[in-house]
Amino acid sequence: MLRIIFIGLLIVLGLAGCQSQSASSTKVVVPNSQIERFHSQHIGDYKVTIYAPNKPAPKDGWPIIYLLDGDSYFLTAVNIVTSQSCDRCNIQEGIIVAIDYYDQTRRGQDYLPKPDKLLLEVLPNNQVNFIENYGGADAFWHFISQELKPAMEKRFVINRHKQAIFGHSYGGLFTLYAWLTKPAIFDTYAISSPSMWFSGGFIFNPLAQYIQQNANKPLTQPVNVLLSVGGSEQSLIAAEKNLPPAKQKQLLQHRQHRKMVDYATELFSKLKHANIENLRLNYVIYPQQSHKTAAVIALQDALQSSFSINDSNQSNLN
């Protein structure tokens, strides 16, 4: 199945490459898609790219997924949905809403929470990873929940039980933070390689509060949490083993310091042992995948879960 994704990506990249080589080339157009400038009354403008099937909505409405870092994942998501949905397939088409920016990115400001005290990361070369812009996660959540999501629900016929959000890296941390601290307005939270190292593992504080509030009792509504990380996010991939030894050492120290796999595993373990009823938790470590490559696989898993034709994905995966 992964082969389908990578073939699709090669096609898209090939088309993009052809476009760059000739000024007379035709631009790549994604059918049934449009780009809009969505103005937030509180935090500025967003580039929102929307895919919507050109056909009547199913009886229960369309499933929908919101993608953070939308420009990075929109084409892949559309390719997955359009190539893997058919009368005999396991997933159906649906609405894809990709959130990004027109000019300078604000992803650090939007995706990162505001700890009571920010702990700065010290890199292996003893440089401080100074994060200039952060702390706007609550405002960004307000934009999604109170402005963007209601607008999409007015425009499209949405299945109220098949709504998902996908985030990777900083976006994964935001998705995790939103799930732990905000009302559950999505049925599926796809958390890919979350940057849990931020501010010294700050996210474990809201995790502890969430567990304290919900342990050993049912959630008011079922929630699917898809947690994933690349198996090589704390080690070196094969190609990097050809680098000079000093560079290998630096990369390895940096990744081991960030504990991407360890932190994700600890998160899963704490949630699993909390025995929260109606929490459908699935944790995957993608073997031999790096921080970058794990995202594409996590996106496919998110779409196959949230756009599933049947409800088999609704079983408890603890």
C-alpha cells in the first residue's frame, strides 16, 4: 500500500520538476480543490487549501480531516484519498482542509503552547535553541474551533462522527496539547512524531492532569488517538552512516537528547495504564523511518482510519 503513496509522490514531483524547467509549462491543477485566504479576527490570515469531492454527499455526510503544515501534506492526502477510495475499497472520499500561511510562517507561534516557564534546549554543540516565537497554541485552537471548523460545517455536509485533525512534529505537539487540554471536537487526533522535547517535556504536565481527570472512567464521547513515531528518530538512518564520524556523533547526540521515541512510548504507556474507557488508543513505531519519512505513513494511517467506510477502526486499540 505504501508503494501507491510513493508512486503518487514521484508523479507529483515529476510534474513539478517539468514545470520548473519550462516557462511555457502548464501549472499542475488538483481537481476539486481551491485555495482561499481565510481571515481570523484575532490572529491574522491563513492559506487554506480545500479538497471536496465533486459528487453528492453520502447519507451521513462527508468525513473531514484538517491538516497542519497543510502545504506539506495536501497533495499526498488528496492522492491517498482519490487513489484508495472506490466501491470495493476500505476508505471513502472526504473533505481535506489544509492549513498553512501565505508569507512568513507562524507555525512556532501557533503550534507551541505557553509553559509557565520556558526551558530552552541546549544543542550538542552547546548552542541554545532559542525559540523566538511560541505560546500561541490556545489562540490557534480558538481559530480552528470557533472560526475555521464552523465555516467548513456551514459549507459542506459533514459526518459529525468522522472528523479528524493531523499534525506532525510541532503540529503533532499541538494536536496532542489540544486533545489533552481542550474539549474533544474531533473524533480522531492523529499525532505524528510530536515534539515532546519542547520546554523540557512540558507536555507531561497537561498529560498528568488529563489522566487525573479521566482515569478509570469513561469519556463522554469516544475518541480515537493515533500516536506514531519513526523508529530511527533516536538513531541514524542507513544513509547517514556514510557521514563523517563527527557529524554522525552530533546527529546521534541531538536525537538521543530529544528522546522522540522514548517520550512517545512513555506517553502511550501512561495513557494505557490509566484505563480510560472510550479512549481508543493506537501507538505505532514505524521501523527504519526518520522524523521526515514517518509523517507520510502516519498521514496514510490517519486517512485510512478517519475515512474508513466501515467502523472497524472504532474498536478499542489499548
